[in-house]
Amino acid sequence: MDRASILRDLGINDSNSGVYAGGWRDAGGDVIASENPTTTETIASVTMANMDDYEATVRAAEETFTQWRMVPAPQRGDYVRQITLALRDYKAPLGALVAMEMGKILPEGEGEVQEMIDVGDFAVGLSRQLYGLTMPSERPRHRMYEQWHPLGPVGIITAFNFPVAVWAWNALLAAVCGDTMIWKPSPAVPLTSIAVTNIVHEVMSGTGFEGVFNLAVGDVDPVGNAMINDRRIPLISATGSTRMGVVVGTAVAQRLGRSLLELGGNNAIVALDDADPELLLRGALFSAAGTAGQRCTSLRRLIVQRDAAAKLVDRLVEAYGNIPVGDPLAEGTLMGPLINQAAVDTTSAAVAIALEQGGELLFGGKPLDLEGYFFEPTLIRIPSDAAIIQEETFGPIMWLIEVDDLDEALAVQNGVRQGLSSAIFTDSIRSAERFLSAEGSDCGIANVNIGTSGAEIGGAFGGEKETGGGRESGSDAWKAYMRRQTVTINWSADLPLAQGIEFG
């Protein structure tokens, strides 16, 4: 599939509006270029939202919410079902656009679209399962139960590295819950958001509910700041760096709104002496090098018992030397580019700092002499007390840290400020169960004999500490998008008070 046909199939032109407010609107903000990180060429231009455009998206979301909230949840689920079917039809071109604009390899791009489809299927089933509990009342002839109502317009802020899947995690669940929404994608990947909105528009056009899914491509100023401070938006779901999360969380808390934060990950694999070497090698390799290390769940720290480290290092160096790096749309490529030059510079700086802090370069360590923003997959042996490993380096660097035993491994793993994803490789059930216990991993995700990345949509996704504490996608994550109401019905002729209080 060539570049022109990908864009044509998805309704992308040379110049595009980044504003959908119940319908496409001529945007009035700055014009930005979407850049292909593989070639540094401009794919297309996008006009971003200004404040008038942002206000239009909020008005569309507010007005539509008054009607959408009263549509029965299974009917809302049917709209999501139709969107999911449309995503299936557009899986190939949309996956290719993700690869072209973001830089992840084509199988990962198509996998991201499949994740949207899977979330859609999950949301459709969920539309018939928005359960509340019934509780026994202490008062005779009283019934007490809880029910869940739609929350309102939701603000969705997504990052460049998963330009479409994270929107689906939030938007498709929020839609079946009865919410409307405004999507602010990363300006680094605006075309994917426009393509998704085009697909959704095909489904929702003519239904009267075109204002459920709105779009405002924009920068922090004015769109981002307006959104997080807007009292009309009761929930902000934001994915990005911890630094961004502090700003978002503080602003939303000051207006007593809700925030759902998916922030930095500094993920670790603990590899014990009894680990299966083949499983460990494959799990570590994909987790570290997949998406060029630009996943929030990418492996940053490989914590290995010393006896196993020597053999593992040799195999890792050999494997790193055989990773095909290049055009993510080309067959056989396993690692594409970083998102931009700033990411290359940040990764280079992290390597230099690591070497200053006692690191030993085992493989890679420098930008590749290619046209785009490519960096070598990099492996560095480093002391466990090096300051650099406290930071999330968003690039293809893996720190190799040697430890004596599981006690030390857990101390190293948990000794960072982030707490998203973790894994242990071992054949010992005792070690595995300890890793999963309250004294084990302190992360929101804990795996045994699989890597840190590649989460399934059925489990709620999110982390602890500076990762933000939010949960998206599976399990009971739908509750974040609704408000709980406790109901008590008195069907007696008396008026007894709780706690046996007598009054009057």
C-alpha cells in the first residue's frame, strides 16, 4: 500500500482541519506539518484549534450529552459496535498511517488498530453490564441500591506513542457509559486523530449524535490549558509524562474535578538464575526494542542475578546486533525511528550521563547514519545506584543491573519513583508468588515469564506512584467515566431513621 492510497482511503488531504465539533469545522489556529520520522518529510499539514474552535467542541459535547445520556446503554453500545466494524474495514490503512506518522513498525501499527477493535468489542459487551449493587437496608420495608449515571463531557489527552489505541480505551468505554468527549491528541501525530474521526463520522453522521466524539488538535496553549481548567469537563483522562501529569492533576484538582492519569513508566524485568533463557531473551528483546523503546511499558531495567548475567550478556549483544532497523513499513523491519530529533538528542544525552555514572556500553549508544530519527538499540551495564536509572528514558536503551538475589532485585525494582509494569522470569513458584505478593512488585502490572509490554485489554491498565494511579480499558475501569448514586426507597407507611435515632 503506497503513501497516497493510505492517505486517500482515510480522507487525509494535503491540508486538513484539526477541529471536529459535531461536524468538521474550518480551524482558525496555527498550521503545523505532520512529519514522517523515517524520512523527515512532511506528510500533510493540519490547522490546529484556536479558542473559538475549542469552545465549539465543548458546546457540541455539552449539547449532545443532554440527549446521549438518555439513550439506553445497549443502544449506545450498538453505535460503538458499528464504529468497531468500521475500524475493522480500515485496519490496514489506519495501521499503515500509524507506522508512517509515529514510526512504529507495521505489525505494531496494525496491532494498535486491533487493540481499538478489541476495546470496542469489550465496550459493546460492557453496555449491558453497567451493574450497581443492592444492599440490605437496616430499616424495615426499605430498599437500598446503587446505580451509575453518565458523568458528562470527558477530555481525552493522548500521547504520540499510541496515537489511536489510547483514545479507544477512553472514548469507546466513555461512549457506552453515556458520556460525550473532546479529544486533544499529540500535535506530533495529528493525522491519525483526523483519520479516526473521519471513520467515526461515517458511522455517526445523520444519527443526531454527531457531537459525541469531538476533536481539537492543539498545543498546550491554548487547547490543553483550557481543557484542564474547564469546569464543564468533569473528567480529564491524560496520557503522557509525569511532568505533564503534575500540571494536569494539579489544575483539575483545584477545580475539584476528576483526573485519570497514565504517566511515566520505568519498567523492570527481574531475571533469576532459574529463568528459561529463551523466554527471557525474547521477552526482554521485544520489551526493550519494540516501538524503539517509546512505549510507556518498555523495558528500561533488566535486573539479573550475577550467575546468570555473563551468559545472558553475550546472547543479548548478539541479538541486539541482529535487530533490523529501518523503514517501519518495510517487511522484516523490527525497529523504526524515534519520533523526532529531540528524542534522539535526549537518548544520546542519557547514554553520555550513564557512562559518566559508571555505565559500561555493551552495544549501540549512538544515532544511526540514516535519513530519519534513528538510534541504535543500546545495552548498558550500570550500577544499581546510578542516578540515571531513576529517570524514564524514552528511547531504545536497556540498563543491565546485576544483583545477588531476589531480595536485592525487588529493592532495585521498587526503588524508583514510577510503578507501571514489571515482570519476573523464573521457574520457581515460590519466587513468582513472592513477586506477586504484597512484599513483591509495587507496580500496577506484574507479569511472570512474559515481558513488561503488550498488555491485553481485558485487564485494567495503569500504575502506581508517579505513574499516576489511573486505570483504563478492561476490568471495572468503566466506573471512572460514570457517577455513582446511592438510592434508598421507603415503601412503608413509617419513617424510621438510620442508626435507630428517635426524633420528635
